[in-house]
Amino acid sequence: MRKNSTLFERASLVIPGGVNSPVRAFKAVGGIPRFIERARGSYLWDVEGKRYTDYIGSWGPMIVGHGHPTVLEAVIKAAETGFSFGAPTEREIELAEEILKHMPSMQMVRLVSSGTEAAMSAIRLARGVTGRKKLIKFEGCYHGHADALLVKAGSGLATFGNPTSAGVPPEVAQHTIVLEFNNLTQLEEAFALHGKELACLMIEPIAGNMNFVRASAPFAKRCRELCTEHGALLVFDEVMTGFRVALGGAQSVMGIKPDITVLGKVIGGGMPLAAFGASKDIMSQLAPLGPVYQAGTLSGNPVATACGLATLKIISQPNFYTDLSVKTKQLTQGLSQAASRAGIEFSTDAQGGMFGFFMMDKLPQNYATVMTTNSARFNQFFHGMLDRGHYFAPALYEAGFVSSAHTTEDIEATAAAASEVFQSR
């Protein structure tokens, strides 16, 4: 029988770290990553035949569960007609229309293949439209691995960011200003100092890469006001939250209209597909209409668009998000009650089908506070749950996801397992 450990040894010989995306390596929590053989509904099975209730959902896209019959039928039908054409298809139009129907902040959208590509292109577009170089991002918000975004805070607001990855030239990082999430004072000072030079402010309205941290209502509102006042563009990175926390994304929950929206994950239904969109005036600056160049051989791939379109049709049905929210809150309440019974500090938050939890007594508001959480206790929780057949993200700083395929029985079993794990500390 194949084993996870054997496959990891093999993989480590031919793939850096044995994985094709770092968090999969279990480096933060220790142990051997699980090599998944198949998935269906709310479950994953590894190569050793063990079943797990899946709360990663491919990091968000699997909002209707794995292998939903309608989605699977659409993908198979599309694949039978061709994998890729390098030419336009009608389905690209249909997917674009479906996205725009639910997100009125956008009038036009460009399909791409990854969230990183979409975020990178959105920044180039913002710079092209404004004629400015500098941008603001926030510590703890992840917008993909483009050079300008792999940046940490400088020594003060008068200085710019420093690269967080080898291979990123300081000359690239110098145009990125990194601020503390939910810090109104820093936000005001940054615009006072650099407002005339700012092309855009990019933010995750609900950050999902420092677990689950909301931008406060006053903070998000002030981001909008300052961008408008200084002529910078407000970019909402909704790769994770778009169609995941609500049909209209986090912007509909918050009641804020960004200038550019970045989407991914759910709109591809598990296939490599992402997008960015804005008003016609802004999007008309993109090639072939305007001077801002962006292109992609597999953009609007016919199989990916079939998968995404079928997924969006399902989630736009009445009561989908109402039912999904009930399940997500049932899970977070079950985890919270299990922790409380064991006398463990625990806080949790959720929106739609996205959730997060922290081993601390109240919800953090920024990355620095998230970093103070009890990582040893989280690691114990992660492995205890994994051993009992419940798959959470193998890192303290990642949000979790519930799908419409999760049942009440799934969630009750997860809460019961959590109670065992917390009591065994």
C-alpha cells in the first residue's frame, strides 16, 4: 500500500520541499503531509485510504463540495469539446456576465488564470490609470507572490517596504507602503505623506491569510474616503471572499464600492481561474483598447469557465448563503463550546462559508496580535483533529471553509472530536 511518508520522500527528491505550494508541507505544524487520492462532497481520502472531513476546500473554491454532479457534468461536457483553443468562446462571455450581475461595482471584467496574476494586473492597471507608482498594502494581507507584494513594513511611514523574499529587488519594494491592518492613525498619516503619489490601496476586506480578520467598518470606510480624496484607486482583493462570504462578496457585506475588484477561487469552482474588474472607464485602459498590457494563453480556458459558471449558477439559487451561513456558525459555535468546556481561551468569527478561530480570548484586529496566539496549542489541535479524520488548514494563519455539502452530522462529529482534543491537552 502506498504511504504518505513514502510519497513525501519521493516528492522531496524532485519537487522543492516535496510540495508545489509551501503551506502544504506541514512545516508550520510538523509531521507528514497527506497525499490526497480523491474527494467527494465534504470528504477527502488520502492514499492510505483514510477519510477526512474537509475544512480547507482547496483553500476556498469548493463551495458546493467536491464532485458536485452538476459541476462535474459541465466540466466533462466542456472537456469533450476541447481543452484549450487560444481563441474566444461564448462561455467566457457567460461567466463574465454572471460575475458582473452579482457585483455591481464592476462593469467589465478580464479573466485570468490565478489570483496572483489578477492582483498583479490590477496594480498595473491602477498605475496605468493614475500615472502614479506607489501603493499601500497591509501587513497580514496576502495578494499573491508578485514582487511588489512580497513586502514587509519599513522602519516608519516615511520609509517604504522591505522585501520578504529573496529575488525581490529593493528598487521594486520601494514603491510599496506597508501599514498595520485596522490602524486608522497610520492610514491617515500615510495618505498625508504620500497621497499625491499613490496609485492604489489594496486590501483584503476580510483578511484570510492571517486566519480570519475583518477590516473594521470605520477603517474600511476611511480607506474609501481617502482614496477618493487623493485620487488613488481602492482595490478590494476578494480572491478569497468573493462569492464565498456572500453572493456579492465582502463589498456587499460592508456596503463599500471599490474601484477595482480582484476575484479568484470560487469563480473557477476548483479550476485555475481568476479575474479582475472595474468600471468601463478603468477597464478600457487595458490592451487591446488601451496602453496597459495584460495577456494570457490560458485566460478564459473553456474547461475552467465551464466549472466556474456551473458553480456560480448553483450558489445564486435562493437561500444558498442562508443555509451555508447556518452550517458555518454551527461549526464555529461547536468549536467554541468545546474549547470553553476544556477551559481553553478561544475566539472565532465567520461570514458566509468562511471562518477562522484563534487560541486567545478575543478576536485580533491585526497581524501583530495574530502572531501572539498560542501556536503550540494550535499544532496540538491540528494533529488531534487530523488523527480523528478532520482536515483543517495546516497553519495557524489560514482561514477555513465550509461547503454546502457539509452535513449537520459532519459538523457535530467535528465538534465532538474537538472536545476530545481540547480535553486531552
